[in-house]
Amino acid sequence: MDGKFLDVYNEVVLENFYAVLKQNFMFQTQLKFAEENTKKVGELEKKLATLASENADANILREEIKTLKETISQKDAIIQSSSNTDNERHRLQTAVNNQMKEIEGLKKTIGDLQKQQKDQQEYVTQLEEMLPNSKKKKLGITIPEEQKPIIEEPKTLEKEEDNILKFASTGGTF
């Protein structure tokens, strides 16, 4: 029995050895798994702390965003009022442009009238030149020097200063 007993004993020891090895492997695996989980928990705690500080930062950012939104709404109000001013400027500029067009039209009309007056003046001058001198005198039109009759003064022996003859036109005909 000894031989058989030893065989059975060896088998039992071997089975127990395998069972202890299995338990040891399971225990080591669970330890590694627990270590990894512990690391993950540490990392998660760090992330949680970071998130908590970020949450505080987020609250600060929310306040800043709120302030910026208020500033934007104030600026929008200013833009709206300046937009109304721009509309008023546009309306005034349009009115000024219309007035300038009207002024330009009036300047053109004045220029045309001045040209027409000049043309008529030239025509009148031409007509006056065609008139005989007698008609010119009757109408009171001055006769140019070259067209006036030359009247010679009588010569005397006396002092010339005392005997100056003066002629005056009465506007009548000869």
C-alpha cells in the first residue's frame, strides 16, 4: 500500500498544488486588477479636483460671459441709435444732393439766359451800327469818335484861352 498510497498522495499533493497555484494566480490577478483600479481611482480623483477647480473657473467664465452679454446689448443699443442717426444723415444727404442738382440746373439756366442776353446784346449792337447817325442821336445812342463829324474851330488872333468855343448837344436833329 505504500506504493499506492504514495501515488495517491502525490496525486493529492499535485491537485492541491494546482489548486493553490490557481488560487495564487487568481489572487495575483485580482491584486493587479485592484492596483489598476486604485490608479484609476487616483486619476479620477485628480480629474474630479481639476473639474472642481474648472467648475469654479467655469463660474467665473459664466460671470464674464454675462457681463460681456450686457456690454454687447449696450453696444447694440448704441449701434441702433447710430443707425437711426445714419438714416437721418442719409435723409439729409439725399436732400442736399437734390438741392445741389436743383442748383446745378438753375446755374445752367442762368448760364443759358446770360448767353442769350449776350447774343441779344450783340444783335442790338449790330442793329445800332446799322442806324444812321441822325437816328442814333435821336435815340440817345453815343456815336463813336470816328463817326462824329469833325468841326473846325475858327482861328482868331486873340488869345486862345479867352476864345474857346464850346459845343453842347441838345439831343435834337440838324
